[in-house]
Amino acid sequence: MDYSDTERIVDELLEFPVTHETVIDKIGVIKITSPSGESVTIREILDPVGEERYLSSDALYASIVGNLDETFIGRKYYDDRGGTAFGAEAEDESTVSF
């Protein structure tokens, strides 16, 4: 599943508060797929976290999304606002808009 579906799955399949062990038992095998096509299970994401329980679906969702690796963020350093890259000098200041 796409990681954008994670919040819905968490809300539908679990009742809160919930223990880490219950999360792993119920949804640990669900794979989340990155934009590049790589997959990781919820178990693999949460095992290093070390939480014993999650008080709300928001807390669990934040823990899952917050521990995804960089393959889930899209293009690194991409800025759709245009302009120059961070730390780079503008070549032609006549093209700067406000």
C-alpha cells in the first residue's frame, strides 16, 4: 500500500490505546511502498522505535511516517518554487520575481 493509506488502515484495524505487540500482530506484515517501488513492512519500521504503547491513531501514524527512510520523500532537495538551489548564487538577477 502507499504510505498515504497508512492513516486509514491504522484507524480501521486498531482500537486505541494499543500495545506495540498488538500493532505488530495485527498490521506488522502490511507492506508500505515508496515512490521508487521499494517496500518495507510496518514491523520493520516500528521495531527500532521502542515504544511500548500508542495512545492514539495519530501517535501511531506519526511514529510510522516519522520513521520511514529517505526513499519515501521523493526527490531530495527538490523545490517547486523555482529560483536557485540553497547556497547557490543567482546567475541573472533580472529573472527574480516577487
